[in-house]
Amino acid sequence: MIVSTHNTMVANHPSISTTHPPCPALPPQAQPVEKIENPTHTDVLLGRGVATNRHPGNENFRDIVSKHVDVYVTSTKKQKMMISRSIVDMVRRDLDPPGRFLEKDPETGLWSEVGDKKALEKTAQALRDGAAPLRKQLSEDMSDPTFLAAVFDDHSKLAPTPEPEKEKGHRRINTAPVGCPTIPQI
């Protein structure tokens, strides 16, 4: 069954962690707000524009995300959340120096770390953006009989089966079941 194979794929994916707990999250009011002047090459910058896009941390982040898109496309909602969490954890734990998800304060020009919620939202959006072309290709492939034949290697199942003709409905005539009086028509 595809689901069990997929569950195994998610569970056995080398970078999707199901063993270590997620990074500890502090309530927003308890998080210290550190102002950062210069993000490192492992930091992921939130925002728009060429400078943010070309930042080495964002390029690295997109590379990490691209390695998970194929599994993400066919995952359940719960599995997608695990994949997103795993990528956030990977950025924060496995990079040297550990990466952070940063947002720029337009008033001061300084960067500050965002919480788990925004980091997960950015990651999930990046996964969805990467998944769109794969979903489109999958949709096109599923409507191509030669693709289906190659996948299932059974040409007999590819021939379109004619839909059974619908039985013509019986018109009810003005009769009553046996033993019931008939209702006169007006």
C-alpha cells in the first residue's frame, strides 16, 4: 500500500527527525529580544527582495527545503508539520554556527530572531512553493496513459472502461399497491 511505503519514507528520511524533541519554545513574552547587526551565513532572513533572496543562509535554506519537497508533496498534514519542524530544527541545530530565523526591524535596521511559529510558517511556505511544480507535473502525468502504463505496467487497466448505461427509470403509473385503495386523479 502506498501510504505505508510513504510513512516508511518519511520515517526513514535521513533529515526528518522523529527521535529528538523539537527546539524548546519559550512563550513570546519570555523570549529575550536580541538585536543582531550582522546575520551570519547560516541565518535565514525573513522578508522580501533581492538582498534577502541572495543571502547565503536563505540559499542554504532553499537547498535544504528542496531535498524534502518530494516527500512533502505526498505527505499527510501531520507529516507535513513534522517535515517543517525537522527543517527548522536542522537550521537551528545542525549548522555551524547554528542558524536563526531573523526579521529586520525597519526602524532600527537591526535583526531579531522570530519564534517557532514564524519559522515554521516560512518553512511550510517554502515547501509549498517547491511542491507546486511537482504537483502540476504529477497531475499531468496522471492524465497521460503512457505514463500510467509505464508505472503500472499493465496495459489492460489503461483502456477506458465504458460507463455502464443507466437503467431507465420506471415511471410510476397511477396504481396502488395490492390491497390499498386508489387515489382518484383530478
